[in-house]
Amino acid sequence: MPATFTGLPFDDVRRLIEDLPGPDLHAVEEVRARDGRLTKPPGSLGRLESIVEWLAAWQGRGQPAVNRPVVCVFAGNHGVVEQGVSAYPQAVTQQMLENFAAGGAAINQICAAYDLGFKVFDLALDLPTGDITQTAALDEKACVATMAFGMEAIAGGADLLCLGEMGIGNTTVAAAIYGALYGGDPVHWVGRGTGVDDAGLARKVAAVEAALVTHRDHLKDPLEVLRRLGGREVAAAAGAILAARMQRIPVILDGYVITAAAAVLHALDADLIGHCLAGHCSVEGAHREVLERLGKKPVLDLGMRLGEGTGAALAAGIVRAAAACHNGMATFETAGVASRERSTGGP
């Protein structure tokens, strides 16, 4: 369906998504041809083989590679924290950024283990978004500006982008986004986030219910869902996903909150997240159902719910290994190993 332009800032986003590159099917065929000559039984590496095809399709290369992977973590603060939706105070967002800088977080260890680049983006932590139970999180201009800021995540070059987030209160805004996009009882989308007790969980549910009522007349447009119910880290992640598509950089999504950014884009046009891979299935909220709605099969399912890009970073290790197998494995010809065709008298 053609976009409707209004003269407002979201028009820039709608124009951008009208002309994005699609998958390179020729590169996929090159991968399949080489895969058939590698020293292994056909299909024996299972999903690793389809991951290489996905890399080829979106990098546009017959021999895809992961030489410059980067994890980008977007951090934002949320006015809805005032509703008592988190087990931790809002100050923890800034404190965790300092922990990232000192190398003390889980994501630092995973990036070091898999040799992944790491960037953190402070999205105006001293200026929390509006409390979504009473007002919009962002106005349209600020939302688009934050998306544009997120597009800068790939500045400096990358061949694989892993997206993560940090923000006290952001599982509440993610739940509100899912409730707006998919409907149903709000309690279905709400999880325990930072580990709230039963009373805290009830406050989260009440906050999501209130937000959906407050904004109910404006939720047919996914971009309005993003600006009214989301946060700066969600908007920035959406921008990063679009920028990566423009530059043919495959993306690995992290968990519940980052997937909310992908869900907004998917609601605009299901094709917009074809270059995205679900890194893992979080145990937060109804993440598994969301991934099914998006048509994404997670690479990992480890019972995690930390955020920070940890699930995406772990999956990047799998993706990197898949590319290394494809590019580094010998063929039957170069290894002097009899292929199945020759061993059975075939052509």
C-alpha cells in the first residue's frame, strides 16, 4: 500500500522505506553451489548452512564473511518508572553505562570472548521520556531525530550488527508496544523485567493498561505506536535496523525490548526486517509469541532475559562460526576426498 504523506517528520521515514534493497538471490545460489562441494554430507551442518545463506543474501556476497561484527547498545530512561514498574531506581541506567565503560558487565565478557566490537549510546539519560500512562513518550520530531541518531550506529563500518539496550522501565514500554500492535489482554505481554515482586508486576500491568487507554485513538499507525509508547532506545534501534538494511549489513536482534523495535517496522511492512535474525528467545513476557508473529526462529534459547545485547552477541558467535565453516572448509576437489557422486558411480 503506498505511503500517505502528511508533511510531518514521519514522512522522512516513510520515504526511506520505499526504496530499500532486497536480498541478493544470486549470492545465495553461489553459497549453495559451494556448499554442495564442501567436505561434508549435504545438510549436515543444519541451520548453520541456512545462516550462511542469510548472510549472503543481505551482504550481497557469494562468500559472506564476518570480519567486523559490532554490538551496539542503546540506553534510555523512561517516565513510566514513576509508576513503580521496576525493582531498580532509574539511576541504575547511568550506573550500568559506567559499568559497561569499565568492562564489568556480562556483555563486555561475551564481546571479549567472541572478538566483537562494542559501542554504547547514551540517549539523553538526564531527560526521561514522557510517562506513557499520561502522555506520549516522544513527540514526532524527537522520535524521528532519535531514529536518525540510531542510524549512526553503523558509522565506521560493520559487516554484522548486533543490537542491544539498557533502560530501567523499558520492558514496560515494550509490553505496551506489543499490546498496541497485537491486542489482547495487556497482562499477556507483561513480564517481571528486573525481577519485580507480585505487587510490582500488578503495577506494570496497570501501567500498560493505562497507556493503551490513554493512546487508544492513535495506535493504528505503527510509527505513532513507537513515539507514543516506546522509548529512545527502541526508536534508535528501529533507525539502526533501517540504516543497516540500506548498507546491506545483516542484523541480529537481542531480546524483548529490541524485538519491539523490529515489531514496529514489521507492522509497517513485513519485508523491513528480512535482514534481521533473532539472536535468542527471552523468557521475558511473551517474547516467544512475538518471534512467531514476526516469523523469526531464534538461534539460541537459553532462558536468558538480561538484555544488554547479550543474546545477540552470543548468537553472533554462532553466525561467525557458520561463515568460517563455509569459507574455510575444503572442497572435495581441493582435499582429494571422494564425493558422494564419485563414490556411488554418479556423474
